[in-house]
Amino acid sequence: MHQNGPIPAFAPVWCVPHKCAEAERLNGPGAAGALPHNRKNKPEGAATMSLAVIHSRALDGLAAAPVSVEVHLANGLPSFTLVGLADTEVKEARERVRAALQSSGLAFPHNKRITVNLAPADLPKEGARFDLPIALGILAASGQLDIARLDAFECAGELSLAGQLRPVRGALAMALALRREGSSRQLLLPQASAAEAALVDGVEVREAAHLLDLVACLLPGSEQALARAQAADRPRREAALELRDIKGQAAPKRALEIAAAGELSLLLIGPPGSGKSMLAQRLPGLLPPLDDEEALESAAVLSLAAAFEPAQWGRRPFRAPHHSASSVALVGGGSPPRPGEISLAQHGVLFLDEFPEFQRAALEALREPLETGRILISRAARQAEFPARFQLVAAMNPCPCGHHGSRVQACRCSPEQVSRYQARLSGPLLDRIDLRVEVPAVAPAAMGAGADGESSAAVASRVAAARSRALQRQGCSNARLATQALDQHARLASTETRFLDKAATSLGWSARSYHRVLRVALTLADVAAEPAITTTHLAEAVQLRRGFPSA
């Protein structure tokens, strides 16, 4: 006898050989042989495993990085675990997916241990875009869908508790990433998101409104095809706001035309009610329409913020945030980083009314994007880069009461108050603004007069011709002209050089100011259809860069 009694026949499988031999001696032949010592003797009902991999993408700045949604089913204590650096919204997909499958009459593996891995694990995942891939992965891993057919798709979508598919952000970014990589996979999206993605040529997009629509097409042996998404009809260009609605203001209207022709930044300074906001709102109507690549870039950024509508295709965005906006709202940020107003205004107009009322940090954050046309948001874990090729139009009053320098109403501010108010704008920021124009108060007699000046269509035609000359000469607008190229295309004769040098010395310009005046003068020559910059162009360029009214 063994000192502790006979060894039971249900001894654990990991017993050592001499113990098993002793069990056979004491309990009879076959006692140890009944124990499974290896995988070949694995008893019926032991753990089985099923795995499905669904392709999707996560938003990483303007890029859409590929993500593999790996769904693993196994026997064991029932659970639903989601791993792979997922945020709270992604983890909540467990409840949405469970309810959507049950509401749709599909089998949910309640008795399985479900593990979902979003790979790569070091890439942050956010939003409800992984609901659909997780649901399809569970159905495929449990044998309800054909895994081989799913390999031909990349999908994203939010699920309602009833199984409807809801749109997600970044559909255009996903389609652009697929085209850039030359992938042969099709894009599978909810209907509203599919209409966005279908705007990208060269990518096949499929759409569905409900989870059951997908299941019917992806069942083993099914010959039913998924509906192909159709791009929305590209809208006609809307009639622009009429420039003639603004009474008087011939000089500010001229400055608006020059800003549109050269893609130049503009600061409007004047008393309340002088028409600054009306001028800014009419700038998009003077700009030429976006080409297809520019329209895609603009729409892709708007899609990241769920702010794009297919009906807006080809229209230049006009963003006008309130002056209480923070620096993160203006330039972008957050975790994960999202685009700010300067990126949402890509290839369009960013209008900042009440310019000095913005937070100082928010205004100073505009410096680099105004120069580079992009914004790089750095955080401890990651970096994200967004485009920021926008045209800045800012408006401000010359003093706290708004009437400094006005001929209509007296100013109530002291010289110290005026100086302190204007000092809210730093010198380096003002140095980056091409045109600084006074918008005087309109006399009451002019308000009753009829419309005057040129129509928006007439000014827009001159702007288009000036931009065409710049593109033929240098391949870009005058505002984007690098310093070396500016020296080549804006050469001055000796008389013009002496004039500009004298102005720069007397006004104390920086090198940046000098080059910006040259760009304005080059734009004036383009508008006038003249081949070279003259002293007249330089004089007007200097006049368009005046400072504030003296305190």
C-alpha cells in the first residue's frame, strides 16, 4: 500500500512516470492508461479554437493606418475581452456588438471565451469604427460567415443596438490610403460614409444599411453581391455673395481682390459696422474653384471632424470660429490629435473676427502654420501632422471703444488704452500678415445710395486670370513662392530697387516684411497683366501694408 492510500484513477494528467506505474500496480491494469498523457489521447470535449481576421483602419492624423481585427473563440469561462490599445469608445463595442447580433437574430457565442485583438497593439484606436469589424469577426470565427470572402474587404462602421450601420469619421482618409497603397481590397462602409469614400477614384466601395444586408451576402455559398456605392453628384457652384452689396469701401475691396489673386493674408481694421465681416464673407466667392486634388485634400480633413457633406464637394471652406476658441481648437490637438480650424480651412478661408480678443496663446500658435502651411502636433507618445494651407482674414477694431480715428464718432479711449489694446497682437504675428488695411466708417449719406463698384463675377474673373499667370510662371500662387524663387520671378530694375530699399529703411522692415511686400507687388503686376514690377506696384504694396492708426 502507498503510505497515503491507493492513488485514485483520476490522478492529474501531469503525474510523473513512476507515480503512474505505481497507480497501475495498486489500482489494477489500465488505471494509468486511462489518463491522457499526450495530445493524441485528447478526450472528446477538450478546448477547440476558432480564429478570424478582419481588415480595418484606424485614424492616425490624416493617415489611415491598417488594423487587423483578430477574433479568437475558445472554450472556457465565458468572457468578452478586447485588447490592443483601445479607448473607452472602442471597449464599449462589446455591448453594442452583442445587442446588434441578438437583435438581428444572429447567434452570439455566449458559451465561448471571446478575445478581440486590434493589431498593431501600439497604435491607439478610438471611436466606434471597429463595431462592424468585430461583429463580422465573431460571425466568421463561429462559422456563420465565409472567412475567405471577408479577406477581400476593409471595413469600418458603428452598429446600433438594432443592427443598423451608422457613419464613421474619416471615410475619405480610408479611401485615400487604399488608393495610395495600391491595395486590391474593397472598402465596406455604412451608406452615408460610403458616399464620401466613393468620391475617390480608383477605389471600389461597397455599402450596406444593416448588418443583415452584409450577412446575406457573406454567408457560405451565397451568390448575392454587396451594393456598390455611388458618388454623389458634384454640385454646381453656388452664386457668390455680391461684392456690390457693400456700400463704398473702394480701397478695402481693392485689397480683397489683391488678397484673392495672390492667396495673401489680410487684416481689416475699422470701427464697428464698417463692413469688415461682409468683406471677409465675400472672399470665397472671388477665389477660383478647387481642382479635384485640392477638393480631395479639403474634404479628407473635414471628414476627420465629421464636418464634410458630399454636397460641399469642390467648395472652398469658410471657417469663422468664435474669439473664445482655445489654441487647441485653432491649431488642433487632443488625444488622439484631431485637426483644428486652421486645418479644417484647408484651401479655404479662416476668418478671425475680433482678432485681439482671441487668447494670446491661440494667436501665437498661428505663426508657424502661416509660414509652413502645415501643423505638427507632438505629444509624449505620438506625433500627428495635418495640412494647414489656409488664407487668413482677420478683423479688429482699432481700440476698445472701436472708434479711434473715426470721422463719424469720437473715440472715448485714452492713448494708453489704444496702445494697450493694439499691443495684444505681437510684432512677429503682424509681420506674417501680408495686407493691413483700414476700413473706415461709412457716411450715412452713402448708406442710402444704390449699389456701387464692380460685381463679384467681374472681380473673380480678374483674380482667375492673375492666378493663371502666376501658375504658368512659377507653378504656385505668389503667397507660396519660396524666397529663392521670389528673387528669380520678382526681379526689380535699379529704380524700383532704390525705392523699395528706401521704404524698407524708413519703415524698419524685417527681411520677412521685405519679401512679403515683394509678393504683394508681384500680385499687383499679375492683376494688371504687366510683365514686370514697377514703382507704382511697389508704392501700392507699401500702402497696403500700413500699420495701425496712430494712438
